[in-house]
Amino acid sequence: MKTILLATMLSAFLLATSIYDFKVPGLEGNEIDFSAYKGKKIMIVNTASKCGFTPQYEELQQLYSKYKDKLVIIGFPANNFGGQEPGSNGEIKEFCKRNYGVTFPMAEKVSVKGDDIHPVFKYLTAEAKKLGIEDPIKWNFTKFLVDEKGKLVAVFPSKVKPMSEDILKYLN
């Protein structure tokens, strides 16, 4: 079964020529279709509920609320670093709503590194490499910013807060 899943994920990556080719299951039981966000900036963030950077959910929500006419944020819970996202999809959904009032789209829990890396992050990692950024995902809350045409324009490490000038300069 795992082999079939990996083969399916690999074929999705190989067929993807743009961020807009991806569709992922959301925490709400919905499908997140990246093509629905053409014309907007997209910030893709690998998240975790038990991380020192978890309070960034608050600023991610502020950023989304302030700029949602031109920016969508998509959170991807991942348990790749220090076991800091141990919860189920249901537990993650409840945690985000209860503690941070998250209203931006959240995908189901994925892997963002390693042999089972999700196709979205395999794609983003390859795009980051084109920008000269090797191994961009060092920890939770790495932020990938895609412009209105679907081109990766920046990668921000965990320590860069969502409401920092480093990010806001792309939105103002």
C-alpha cells in the first residue's frame, strides 16, 4: 500500500509543471486546489503544534486577515522535526481553531522531507534550488512565497516572523 501511495505521489510530482497543478486534501475534509489561487500570492508553510515557532500561527492568521484579497496562506502540518506534530488531522484542526483562530486553508498532515516527501514540497524544494537555495526546509514554519503567476519568489526560514518587513515588502 505504501508503495502505491509513493508511486502516486511521485507521478503527481512528475506531471506538475506549476504550483497550480496541485490539489491536496484539506483538514476540513475539502480539497485545496492551488489553481483556484491564480492571480494571488500563495504562502505555503510547514507547521507544527508543539514547536517553539508554533505562536507564528497567530501572525500567519493576522497576515491572512489583512491581505486575503491578494494572499492565501496554506498550512501543511508535518511531523518531520522533533516529533512536534504528533496529532491526528482532527486534533490539529481543533488546536489551530481553538488556540489561534486559524481561518486560512490547512492541508492534511504531510511529510516535508525525506523519502516520503509530499509532492508539493518536492516541487517547492526543486524551485528553491533554482533560486540558489539548497535544502530550504530546515525546521517547522519555513515559508515559501509564490507570486501571482505561480513563480516561487522567496523562501523564509522559521525565524522570520510572518508580519516581518522581510515578508511584508512583497505584499505592500
